[in-house]
Amino acid sequence: VHCYTVDLKTRNIVYYAGMKNLSRKFAVEDLDIDPRFNANILKEAILAMQQKRIDYPEFLRRIAGAGVEGYEADFKTKQITYRGRRNFHVEPFKLS
């Protein structure tokens, strides 16, 4: 897998590996996507997830509340791009 995308509107994750991909639905309910993108709320959710203070379903709820419609994790660039309706935020990550 060289990257994956998460679409909060359709609750779909797609994993990409070369010319192949694998699509899966995730079962998190109550994802109310705020129409306004708020980078501060997004960054707080990222930090809480990194510090293991919240689980993945709660992380998805919080980033939806920050106006994130989806995100892409790219293992080659080591970046995650969070997309809102009109804005985006790029976050570097370390592989452990």
C-alpha cells in the first residue's frame, strides 16, 4: 500500500497498491460534516489521536466537525492531506 483515501461522506476507504486498489466501507455513524473548515479543531483532533486520548471513530467524528470531508495518507511523501469543501491542511507523519 502506497496510499489510502478516506471519504467521510460515503464512509469509504480505498487502499492503493501499484495498479490495484481495495475499497472498504467503515461503520462509523454520526459523522456530521461541518460546512466550515476549521484548521484549529482539526489540529486538536490530530493531536488527541497521536496522544492516544481518543479512538479512531472519535477522531473521524472530530475531523468531520472540523469540516473535513476526506483525507489521503501518502506513504511516499509521508503526508496526510485533509480536505474540506474549500480548504485543506497537510500534516506530515512519521512511520514507526
